[in-house]
Amino acid sequence: MSSILIKNGQLVNRGEIYEGDLLIIDQRIEKIARGIDVKADIEIDATEKYVLPGIIDDQVHFREPGLTYKADIGSESRAGVAGGVTSFMEMPNTKPSCLTQELLQDKYDIAAESAWANYSFFMGASNDNVEEVLKTDRSKVCGLKIFMGSSTGNMLVDDYTVLENLFSKVDMLIATHCEDEATIRKNLETYKAKYGEDITPLMHPQIRNTEGCYLSSSMAVELAKANNTRLHILHISTEKELDLFRNDIPLEEKRITAEACVHHLFFEDSQYEVLGNKIKCNPAIKSAKDREAIFAAMLDGRLDIIATDHAPHTKEEKANPYLSAPSGLPLVQHSLDIMMWYHQQDRISVPQIVDKMCHAPTKCFQLSERGYLDEGKFADVVLYDPNKAWTIESDNIYYKCGWSPLEGFELNGRVEKTIINGKLIYDNGKFLQQGQGMRLSFDRG
């Protein structure tokens, strides 16, 4: 049996911080106590460092299969573990789109060989694959993804009858990208008529505007209420949408949940002037007022989870003019860094970060045996040094695309070690064991 003993750490779990030791035997947390005195294969001194549950990112795009020149499951999960991400849920808009059970299984097969972290994959929906969707095993798949706004391939679901069919028949979590396609197309044509090919990234939040987001997200909420659907709305980007969500009941009782993504918590529209297409994403980063409202809703419980929507593209693609530059930005390596920086600004506590990035995804998706530093659970553990000064630069960015909109950002605090299923996977810039991630399972009856 392999063993790891973490000594004298500041353990963060279930809303508390307390000093203690944590013993891992094989894949699981064996014991948590003060002064554990046993001999272990690896002993780690965590004095003055945080010991956290592994980050669970419920929304990433790792581009495999079909778009692996930008990213792949191996490269991006490797980047994630350097940032403390121990589990990820990946989206279906690959090439081909993940619209059949066979294509879904193909992704699981790839991950079993190459993933650095634990994994699950969303089944995809289209206007014509409802019967295939209904074959999905709710205990082994994180959810169904519906693009109610633009996507690649055949994944835009814009037929209301199909949406009603899906919302009424699917008995697992439905995650939605909510932007009204008709509104976006109308806005784009208006801007093309006025500016021709000279549209700039500064216009992106006007083209993919608040009204387009609200029309779609409010429709999703209405459909979910009418059918008692378990709905999770991804990447909320506007203040107006926040009134659609509740904070007066526990997360476990909610049928409708939503998330904030780190880029909507960190950037705002004036930064298009400098960063341009590097922060072009869908839904768009909007005003500072929207950003502050999203941050407040994340803290007060209207928004339940912090995720990334990690969506890498090459530097060359992003350097194209606005109309031909793809949307999306790479973030999975740096989400915890951003939130810990906010902690240092006294905007959020470390237990709140753990709640939104570890506990809440576990509750929302009904994950089995993960998300907490509890005896008996799988040992997904992150050691974070809050006194490590560093700067995000090209030589410490691990995304296959090789860039980040955060380059040059100075931080004081960094992930030192990442343990997944009881194995030390990442240690001070060294990647140790690929393929130790496990397929996530779900307690859904």
C-alpha cells in the first residue's frame, strides 16, 4: 500500500480552516487529526500552507478529438493539475461533435489513457438526436449539454419543440449555454452594415449583448420550471440574469443552478482595448457593473459554482481580425490563482473559494466520494503556498496553445503539490504520473 502523510497544514474543509495532519493510504484519505505519528512513503511538511480539496472544474473544452492542434485531453488536464484542478467535466463540441453514445465512449477511452486528472464528459444535444441522448447513463455521465446559442458543428438547438422534448424527457442534469441566436445575428448584421469588416473586439459585448443572454436564459428557466428539469446554466455574464436564481434554499434542494466563470469575475469590457481578441469569448465579457454584480451573486448564493469555460485557440487564430477570430480563452491552470488573488484583496475567504470550486460542484452534480477533505473519500488534495511570489509568463504556462490573457500578472501564492486518487501528480513544477485520473461517478439513484 502506498501512503502520503501531510503534516501541520492549514486544512480547509466544510467552511472551516484548522491546523492538522492528513494521512492518505492508497487512493483514499485514511485519517485527519492533530499529530498523526506514522511512517509514510512520502511525508510533506505543510507548515503555513493551505491543504485544499482538489478543484472540480465543471466546464472545459479540451478539443479532443479533431482539434488537437489547439489542445488535447492530456495537455490541458496536465495544465489543470498545475493549478490544482483534480477533476474536470468536458464539453461535447469537438470534431466530430459528441452526439452519439459511441462518440461519447471514444472520449472516455482517450481519457483513460491520457488524462492527468479525474474526468467526465457531457453528452451533446442537437436538433435531431433526442433518442440518442435518452440512452445516456445518468450515473456515469456528468450531464447533457445544450447549446441554446452559437456553437460549432451541428450543436445549436434552436427548435423550440426539440427543447421542450429534451427538457421534459431527460432525467439528468441539463447544462445550457444561453444566448439567443436571433438577437445575436440581428446585432451582427447591424454592425456589419455600419462598419463592414472593421468591427473590433470592443463591439463584442454589444453584438452578444445582455438582451440576447437574458432572452435565452429566461427561456431555459421557464422550460425547467414547467418540466421540473434539473437545469444548470453555464457562465452567467450579465447583472440582468441574476434575478432568475434563488439563494433562499440550500444548493442540494435547487432544481435550477448557475455558475460564474473566472473571466467574467476578473475582466471587464474596457480591457478589450488592450487585450482584444484574447478575451473574446461567448457569452461576452461585459461591463464592470456586470462583473461586480456577478461577484456579489457568487458570494450570496444566487450563483453556485466557479468554473473556467477553458477554451484554448492558437495565437495565430486569435491574431485574426475580429470577425474571423474564434471565441474562447485558456484558463484551467489559473482559476484558483485568480480566486486566491481575490482573497488577498479581502473580497472572498478561502473557505468560500473551496465551497464554490470544490463542495458546490460535488453537490450540484451529485459527485460520488469527492470534493471534500473527509476520511474515506478519494484523496484529491492540493497544497497551496500563499507566500510564493511569481508572475504568469510564457515559460510557466502549460496550455498547448502556449499563451494566456493573464501573462504579466503578478501573484503571491501558488499551487505547490497536487495529489489525485492518492498519487502525487504534480510537485513544484514537475509532472510525475500521467493516467492516474479516474472516471467520475454520480450518486443519482
